[in-house]
Amino acid sequence: MKNELEAFEKDIEYSFKNKELLKTALTHTSYAYENKVKSYERLEYLGDSILEFISSKYLFENFEKLTEGEMTKVRAYAVCEDSLYKIAIKHNFSDFLYLGKSEKMSNTDKKAILADTVEAVIAAMYLDSEDISVVQEFILQNIKDQVEFASKHIGVKDYKTVLQEKLQVNGEVQIKYTIINEEGPDHNKTFTAEVECNRKKLASGVGRSKKMAEMEAARKAIKIIENK
């Protein structure tokens, strides 16, 4: 357990004084029930509030032209389940999550679990460090890009929607996503997606699911278009 936690700490760039607090933040209810230990549920509750506060503060201080309603929309996009899931994937949360036997055997989507775990780890970092600036640094490092994107495209749902709108501004076009590669074992696959417009390749992206790979390809395509 110790070596596993040290690897996780290295990934998130924070060393816990209380290793048990970190383990709790990574413990799903299924594991907690089977092993009679605490789960991350209470930490998740606190982490959700901290995340909302830090993201709200950042928006208030750095996006003066946004109205209250617009800031709310941007924040909702930047800290939604999909965004938190991306943070979990980026920092390999799934490699360190404590899941019970029943949960491991189920075919349920782990996206919600990983998103919840991010909030729990945020709370654990705050309680362990007793320093909100430490947590703020971690949060902003991971949501700044999402905030920046959402502030320019307020109200949009995802990168694929935005890309479609940009490409169809002068009329209908044919947009196609193709999974061109997949690697790794079934429980830890990595997919590569390619997006093309009217049979012309725009960009490719990598993700832990086909959808995430397509979203990453769309994000890169948007960046290329905006930088032209």
C-alpha cells in the first residue's frame, strides 16, 4: 500500500502526512463495506464545496467581463463529471482506487466513481495540508484549460459540438470520427481517434475510452482552427 500511495502522491505532486486520509479518499463504498473501513463519501461532499469555491473565486478574479449567469455556466462546464473524469485519467486515479470485489466484477461505468474520487482527494489534500492555497494550485492546474475554453464558448456541451459549429459556419460539411488504434488490456485500454472533415484529416486524439479519444481529437482540431 505504501509504495502505491507514494506513486500516486508523485503523480498529483503532493505528499500526505496522513496516509490513511489519502487511502480513505481513494476508497469506494464497495471496498469500505467489504473491509469495514471508511469510504470517500464524506470527503467527496467537502471536496465538492472546495472545488466550487476555488473555481468561483478564479472566475470572479480573472473574468471581469462575464456576468453572474455566464460565470455559473462556465463553472458548471469546468467542474462537471466529464471534466473531473479527465483529471482522474490524467493522474491515473484508476490505478490506485480501492474497489470491492462486487464493484470490480460489475460492468458499470466507472466515470462517476473516478469523478467523485477527484473531489474526495481535493478534500483530503485540504484537511492534510490545512492550506487552501495547496488545494487551489492543484485545482487550477487541472481546470484552467476547461475554464478558458468554456469562457469562449459559454453554454456549449462539449468539444465535438463546438467543432461542428465551427466547421458548418459556411454550410453543411461531412464530419467523421474514426478509432484508428487501441492498445492495452481490456481493463486499461487506450484509444486513438481521428477526426476528418470532408475526407480531410484535421487532428487525432488519445483517451481511455472511444468517446474521450474523439473529444480530444475535436479539442485539438478546434485549437488548430482558432490558431489559423
